[in-house]
Amino acid sequence: MKTLPSSFLLYVLLGCLLSSCSKFLDVNPNTGEHISVRNFVDFEEVLNSRDFASHNMIIAEFLSDNIYFHPDSVARMASDYSLRNAYLWNEPIWNNNDTDDLYRALYRNIAQANLVINYLDFALDGTAEGKRRLIAKAKIHRAYAYFILVNLYAPQYNAAGAESDLAVPLITTLDANQLPQRATVKQLYDLIEQDLHDAMATAELPDKGKDVLHPGKICAFALSAKVQLQKGAYEQALDSANKALAINSFLIDYNPFLMEYESYVFLLFQMEEYQEVIFGKAGQEFNFFQTTGLNIYLPKDLISIYTENDLRLFAHYGQNYNTWEYIYQIVANPDGSSSVVRFNNAITVPEMMLIAAECHARAGKVDEAMALINKLRFKRMLEDTHEDLVAESPAEALNYVLDERRRELSFKGGIRLMDIKRLANDPLNRTVLNRYDAEGNVIKTIESNSRRLIIPFTPRALIFNPNLRE
């Protein structure tokens, strides 16, 4: 049996290891207590953390075209408020005292996954089969974290520039003394794909985890589909999406569903009931409403793509009862202590269907693409009002798919911002982003390939590690 190296004194103080990351990443996980890691069950507990499923990605929504603020509302925000600067695509976004909670949380997850991947073999007990299964889960978690990082904090993947475009540090060890430089987009994607390949090839990993917060093979397939779509590798994306759908293809019918739940924005513990969920992810923004007291409005172009019989308009959003404008829902905490903006960031069956539909459309398979679109829409329209959409060409089918992605996936895990970036070089489907004044006049415009759609490092992170500078 392997034994732990003497430097670990037969255990690893996880809190110490993760906290030390602050030296080079501006990461302070604030674990609250040290976790002694020496037995197999201790490593399991590392992966049981709800931190793997809780990511606040609100800044990605503020950079996208998913939201609208009245100009007087923007004026009420402090000039150095990070979300105001993100909404206006200002530079800089961050002030000197800001911390980027999403960036820190994702690297905390990576450190937790690295602990399991690198040191599980030294556990004092556990079977070889059990260890292979747990390492596969850790690699899925690490792949997810790096996928979010490379797509929100780096330029969009393209084959011509991926080997030179700089992204974020690539950390695979727990050496807190390093000051890592930024890896390239290609290096990040290579690690993500290798981690997912390893997980898929692990015979001991079941198709589904014990619940939607714990990954099984379906999560590796689904995440691989997202990765390949983002790269423009449509044949591979279709294969992965189909493998995920072969394990779970359940679609919720919104008609009876909304009679019981009223909203699809769930807390993590409720996601097991939400049978479309493949990989449970959620986010909560606690400070925006308390800081500004403002509603997050939906822009007219987003509202315009919903029909009156589309139940998603009512399930996903609320309304300002003074103006009847649509807003993103702000809900009370369960203990009633405050109001929060809550996001369902889960990877779902509908997303896999939409990925498959897009791949079919791009391959010229119009009937296959539209069959998936209409199957999804049938479960989303008011009962007895659904009519199948018909496309006459691959280009028209692709337009239907992209509209359906926005209807179904807005405010979910930064997907809209990722779509804007990946379609930047598509002349027929690229997006020009605008901000407007009270009269509807455009006051600011950026292109979808603008570097202002990349979340920058905070000043604090750059002070901790000058190697993060280009």
C-alpha cells in the first residue's frame, strides 16, 4: 500500500492548502475549518462540497445583451460599481478593492479536485476501483471549472489563435509557492478534453451520480458537448450530446409543472426533483439588490422572440406591476433575511437537445434539427396551442435553433455570453451589442469579438501575481 509522504504527516489540511492559493491567484476559499484528509471517505467528503455547484455568474449576464437598465437606474449606481461598469462595458470594470468571487470560487474547486486527483492514491484505505471512480468525478469537476474560466476570462477559441491567445493560469498541483503565468486557450482546452476523456473511459464511473450534484458519465458527455460546440467541432458535439440524451432525455411539460412550482429557478436541494437536470449548478447574487434596489429588466429584443403562448416567459421571469415590463426574478432568502438574484445554471436535457439540433442544422439535416426543436417547444407552449415550426433551409433551421437557445437558456451559466463570442465570426448570426438611452437611442455599441466581453483580472489578483499581466 502507498503511504502519504512525510511532508503530509499522514494527512492533508485542506483549509491550509487552499488558503495558500491566495499567494498567486487571489483565492481565499474561507473554508472555515481544516478538513483532515487521510482515509478514502475523507477524499469523498472533499468532493461532496456544495461549492462545486454554487457559482455566481451574474457578471457574465451584465456583459451580455440579456439585460436592460433605464438610464436613470444606471445613474443611480456608484461610478466605480463593478456591475455598472460591466453593463456599460467600461474599462476598468473592477476597482482596487474588488474581489472576483466567481474566479476565486472556480479556483477553489480546482484546488479541491487537484487534491483528490494527485493524492487519493495515498489514502490509507479504499479500493482501486473506488479510487478510479472518485478521480473520474474530480476530473469532471475540474473540467467544468476550467471550461467556465476559459470561456469567460479569455478570447473565444479559434484554431488559428488558440495556441497564442492567453487565458488563465492552468493549475494541476497544490504547490502554493508558484506564481503561474497564464496558459493559452489551447492548453486549457487540451486539459479539459483530456479530463473528460479520462472520466468517460473510467469503467467504474456510473452513468449517473447518486444525485444531480455528483457527476456520472452523463455529466462528462454533456460537458463534452458544450466544449465541442464552443470549439465549432459540431460532429463531436453531436456525438457527445446524443450520448448524454441516451442516458436522460426527460422533458418537463411546463403546463402541469408550473401549476405546482410557479418558477423553474430552484435552490440546489430542489434540483433532484427537476428531472431535466443533468448536472446541478446554481448561483445567487446577494449584493446587487441590497446595493442598488434596482430591478434587472429584459431588453425588448429578448422579449420579442417569445410568443404569448410560450410559458417560459412566465416561468423564467417576473413583471414590474407598475409598468408591466418583464424583469428577472428577485426572490427572498428562505429565512426571509434578504432578497437575492437567483440563477439556475444547471446543464440540462434541453441544452443537449439544442446542441444536437444546431449540429444537425449545420450539417444540412433540416428535418432532424426541427424535430428536436418542435419536441422541446411542445413541452413549453400553453396546452393545445403548439404548432410545429417548419424550416425550408439549413440556414432557416439554424436561425430557429439559435432563437430557441436564447429563449430556453438565457440567464443560465453564462451561456448567452458564450454564444455571442462563439458566433462573432458568423456573418449571418453574429450579434452587435447596444446600450440605449430613455428614448431608445443607441448610446454605446460593441462588436461581439470585443475584448471588453472578456472578464478581466482584478487589480488585487495582478498585485498578488504580476505574471497574470500580458
